[in-house]
Amino acid sequence: MLRSRPRLISAVLALVGIGLFASLLPQTSFVLRSSGEITDAIGAVYPSFAVEQTIDDAPGVISEVRIWAAAGFDRGEAPIAASLLRAESDEPVRQVKARIQASKLLAPYVLIFPPYRPAPGEKLVLQLWVSDDSERDSYVIFGSREPGSGIAATISSQSTYYGPLAYEFIWRGTGWQAALEGSTQDLARLAGGLAAAALATAIAVLSQPLVSRSLRNTTRKARIASVSTTGQVQAALRRSLDYLRSRSTPARTSVPRRAFYVFPWLIPAFAILHYLSNNLLIFQLSESIAVFAVTMAVVTVAFVAFRLVFKTAALAAVLTGLVGIAFFSYGHIHLALGDDANDRYLLGLGVPILLGLGALVTRRPNFARRAGTVLNFGSVVLIAVPLYQIALHVYATSSDHLNLDSRELTAVEEIIAPAKTRLSPSELRDVYYIILDQYPRNGSPPEFDNSDFLQELETRGFRVASQARSNYLYSLRSMASSLNMHYAGEDNRRYEVGTDRRLSDLVMDHRLGRILKTLGYRYVHVSSGWSATATNQIADLVVDFAPSGHVTYDPKTDQPSWSEPATQLTNRFTLSLLPTTAVRPFLSANLSGGDDRYYSRRHPYRYLAWLDFMKQVGDMKGPKFVFAHIVKPHGPTSFDRYGNISFDRGGWTDEHDPTVDSAFYGQVIWLNGQMLDVIDAILDNYEEPPIIVIAGDHGHDESFLNDILAAFLLPDGGDSAVYPSITSVNHFRAILDYYFGLDLGLLEDRIYDQPG
């Protein structure tokens, strides 16, 4: 026991070192360049004036710049425009907007530019222009370095004695890069890992004599045991030969049964098929072929490699299975931990634990054989579940209609027949249905005062339902009922209470869309990135968002504008699957996805692109029905009240901006301003206003989850059809009856406290 202790200590230290090194692998933010600490201030800079600072020490790529600023304390916040200019021509290459908060103290602001790589030798100027659209002409003070050092800043081309602007370049890279750039935390990790590795090596070397003596003793004991065993074996063989000679027919000797291990392949196959079976609304079966084939090939190579090293199939199978389980469960563990998840800690703990388990298994081959039998049985049971779900999907979608049976189609035709004979396409007003996810009602909770935004809506002609509620507590069920204008599980088999998959089907193929399409509308579906509303089976056009711009495609062919083979390894399915695996910590810009063409559901740029498109959607020729769901102000709180962006998966915390009660309400304030811009842009395209419904799918506060925003722009007296306490299920019942005379009637307003 004493002799093995140094080896145990050495192994533990080695695992600690490996864990610290692994914790340096994920991406992290760190200061790449700094102009120095703040010692003074530049200002006051009034509206229509700008501070300019020549940047001589720009890194290879500019993405995020931190500055320090404060607006005039007695004058309110001040909007600014930050630009990167070419020094020689003053040509802007990147621009972002920010709002500087009124304060007596300078506060840090991170300006997030689309990444820009300066040409060799190119000098840039950071320009901070104070906008003149401030309500009270608020000035801005900017932080500066010690006067007289470096290149001084200028205010509107006039040199200032205040000194150089203080700024920092922030970059995202691995912890190794951060350590090399001087990040204190990462340097400590690196130093700790090196120290642990050095101690492990030293202890292993110093304990070598003990190991050698132990090996000699083990060899001597093995030799004695071998001699004894050889004699016993020889005696047994002689007895066996005597027995065989006494028999007229040769005896049958039992042959050990060879075990076949399939779980190393079935476990990864289950992970892939399980993800596919839960996202069949978005992905085609063929999209999983490439990643499935590559995964099976990699598992085979890993199994063969372990088999060659350890000589036994059971051990090779268990080790391969351990790696497969760790690889495909990483993202799910990360999701389960929620805001507490940290890739650096997960890798720092997970890698040593995996290596330690592997080392223990290699020392117990009998355990590996027993575990292999159990894992074989368990993997077969597991994979049967997604295979069953996929088979059901194939069967359900094999007919010509996805959800609506012939009776439902006949019912839709009967409902709209009178309206079709009365209305011509030129008489159809455009219809917009905009769902703001988790948007609460004013006063729910009581401290939530959203009256300024509601007043702005009312000045634009909206009627706000002051007591509006959703019928259900959660997005999927709420949208299924509002889009189908029916409660779940009543009167019609189509609305029976079922699984989330069934509810998703009702969102993907809904009665509202069917009715409006039959009336002559073109259905434009604006993707949210969330599975149920990412696309739509009955839409005429789906609009998605990517760094390359707006991506449109026909959902019937599912071929986006860049048209790629579904079996390509880098297709949407693979790029969506990757964040559920151990590749997740190494995915860079797209938060929870590595797809450089589609923005992930949580990426802040998706929301900016969504808002930008909504300002343009009115340009499309009508009549059109636009359904647009945005997963905001739902968390993560990617935006604060000033539009500053957080790329962290958890978003801004409640401590980020003390001027609001919580980061969530800060994001609501930002979204309010953006939505008013969207509404104004839409209305600019019409001489006669369209029909616009803006509503939440459920509330935010746990005590007020049914209390939602519901605002209606219903011209020509249509606002008389809605009432203060209207619920989601009746929104379009009232509208369709008033404008098209469909005689649907209103349902009783019911509130369901539980998901079912």
C-alpha cells in the first residue's frame, strides 16, 4: 500500500494538470490591447461634435472596443455613433450605435463592431460622435489617459489638451491565447497546470526505485506462481489424455462463447437519432446521413485502436463507449446546468474524470466484460425509442396532407365560402401577426410600468387590451391555440391534447394560415430560429437570417437560396447537432451553433436581422399575411436598455444596469424602441393602414404568466371587435368575423393553470 502511494499521488497530480490545461481550451473574452488606465476625462462633448482618436496599436482583427463614458447627469442619456474610420480618407469601415447613461461617474461601455481586419499598414481612427437627436442636448464625457502621453485625442478636428482617449480592444480566443496575452486568471491556470505536471513527473521519477523493487517482487511471485501453475496444468493434461484414450469416441471440448459488443456504435447512433426525432419539423431524414456515416467510421477506428493497444474486445468496447457517452452528453449537461454552466469548469473536471475512469477500467478487465453485457442490452433498448418516433413521423407524413384531414379542409372551405364571393384581392388588407415571446402586460407584476410604450402605440392608432391574457402558460400550447383559434382537446380530434410534437404540428399547419391563404393571401413566415416557428409547412415563403443576409426559401422544397445537398456534412442538421456535443466549447461566434450561414436562435444578430427585415416587409406586394415570432424579450437578455449587446449565453445579469429593476426589463425597454421603429416603417408603406396584431404568448413573472401584451391596429372601426379582457384564442376569431364576415363567433375566455 505504501509503495503504491507515490504512484497514486503522481497520477492525481497529472489529472489535475490535465484538467487545468483542458480548462484553457474553451473560448473566453480577454483584453488584447489597452491604451492604459483612466486618469482624466475628455469633455464635455456636445451633440453634433465628436471625439477622434488615432489607433496605432490595433490588433489583427478589431471586434469589440471598450470605452469609458458618462452623459451629463442633469440632462439624461445621450445617443452616440461609434465609427472606425480609415485615417487617410476618413472613410467609415464599421459603425455601431450606443446610448450613454447619465451618471456622475464614468462607466465602461463595450462597442461591438462586426469584425474588421485592417490591411497591412492601414491606420484607423476611432470616432465617437454625439448624436443631435437627444431630447435635452445631453453632453458626453469620455475617459482619457494621462495627458501628454501618446497621441492626443481631437474634438471635431480640434486638438484637445485633455489627453489620449482611454480604450481597450477585447477579443475572444482560447484560454491559452488569453494566458499568453497576460490574462491573470488564465496565467494562473497555466502556471497551476505546469506546476502539477512538474510535481507529477518529479514524484514519478523519485519513486522509481520503489516501483522497480515492486516490479521485481511481482516478477518473482509470478515466476513461482508460473512454475506451480505449469505443474498443475501438466498434471491436468495427463489426466485428460488418459481419460480421452479410455473413450471410444473423442470427447467434445467446450469452446468459450465469443461476445459481440454493439453498444460503442449504438450509443452515438442513439444520440444522433434522438436529436433528429425531436427536430423532425426542421430537418429532413436525409440530412443526418452524412454525420451518421462519419460518426460510425470514427467509432470503428477508435474501437480498433483500443483493441490493438489493450488486446481485449471488452476493454476496447467499454473505453470507446465511455468516450462516446462523454462526447454526446456534454452539451446536454451544459443545458441542464443552465446559467451555472461554464465550459472551462466542465472541461477542467470532465477530462480528468473521463481519463480516471478509463484508467480504472483498464485495470479491471472482468468488470469491462460484465459492463459490456449490460451496455449492449441498454443501448438496444435506448435506440428503439427514436427509431419508433422516426417511423411514426414517416408514416404520418406519407400522405398528401400533414395535419388536416379531408373533413378539416372541407370545414375551412365552408367557413370562407361566403367571404370569397364578396371580397376581391384588391379589397384584402395586409395582415401582420407579431408574437413577442414572454412579453408581459403592463402592471404584471405591479412594479412593471410600461405605460410610455403603450401610449406610443395608442398614438399610432392601436387599441391595447388592458386586461389581455393568454389561455395557456407556455409558448407551444399558447401559439397552437391562438393560430388555430381553438382550445386543445375539445370538439375536434385535430385539437386533442397530445405531445409537444402534436402541438408543433398545429403551429406548423394552422387554421388561421389556411383560411387566409384560401381567401387569397400570400403567407410570409418570418423565422424565429425556435423549432416550432423556425419554418412552416403551409407558408408560401419562409424568411430566415444569416450573416450573408436574409435567406428565403420555399418550405415545400426546403431548399434555401444557396441550395445545397441534404447529405452534405456541413448541412443544417450537423451544424445544429454540434452544440449538443463536446465540440460546443470550441464553437466561436454563433453562441449555441457553429453554422456560419444561419444565425442560431440565441444569437443577438438574429434579432437585429429580424428587426431589419420587419422594417422592409411592407415593401412586398400584397395581399399578404405576415406571421413573425421573435424570441424576445425572452431570455437570454442579449440587449440592455441602450442596445449594448451581450454575446454570453446567459446574457446581461441584473447587476449590469442599476437604472432598471432587472436585466429583463432593460431588454424590454430596448425592444419597445425597436418595435416602434418597425411599426413606423410598416405604416409608411400604406395609405390605408393594415391589420396588425402584436401580442405576447405568455407573461414573464411566475405569478402573472397569463398576463400578456395585446395591441391591435384595426382600421375602419375594427377595434370595436376586441375588448379589454380578450384572450389569445379569440384574437383572430374577432378579426376574421369583423373584416370577412366568417361568423366564427367568440369562445368563452378560459385560463388554464397547468400545461395540460
